[in-house]
Amino acid sequence: MCWVIAAREQLQVPRLVRGSVVVNRRRCGKPNCRCAEGTAQHETTVLSYSQGGRTRFLTLPPDQVGAVRAAVERYRVAQRRLQEEADAGLAALVEGWGQAP
């Protein structure tokens, strides 16, 4: 077993992950491959995320896809809650300042 694969198997998915889990379909470019005919493409589940203004992809091991999807959903829930809290705070500030003597 390659040390890179062994290291990936030991990684745990963080509680929150920013990005999207998507299925990437592509052609490999080999002339004798099934994908060269255009009927069936290679599929890989990846985490798509933005870093430094560029879209990046991280290939996910099949046994980690569910855990990463759950972490992405937890991030989205936390982001919505933070946005709602910030909107409520802004509304309270605007309302309080609007009543200044």
C-alpha cells in the first residue's frame, strides 16, 4: 500500500467543510477507452471549493463521500444561522439608532 493512500485512510473529516460535493465526469483521452466513444465517461466524486480565486477539486475516497457531504451541510447550516443572527443584529442596531434623541 502506498504511504499516501495509508495517510488518507487515517484522515478524519473535519466537522465543517466549505465547498460542494459533485460528481466529475470526464474523458481520459485514451483512444481505446470506453469513454472515447462518448457513451460512458469516467466518474469521480470530488469536493469542489474556491481558493485564491480559483476553483479546486479534491478527489474523495468512496467511503468518505457521505461524511464530507454531511460536513458540507453542517457548514451551510452554520452559515445560514450566522447570516440570520447578523441580519437580526443589524436590524436591532438600525432600529435603536433610528430612535436616538
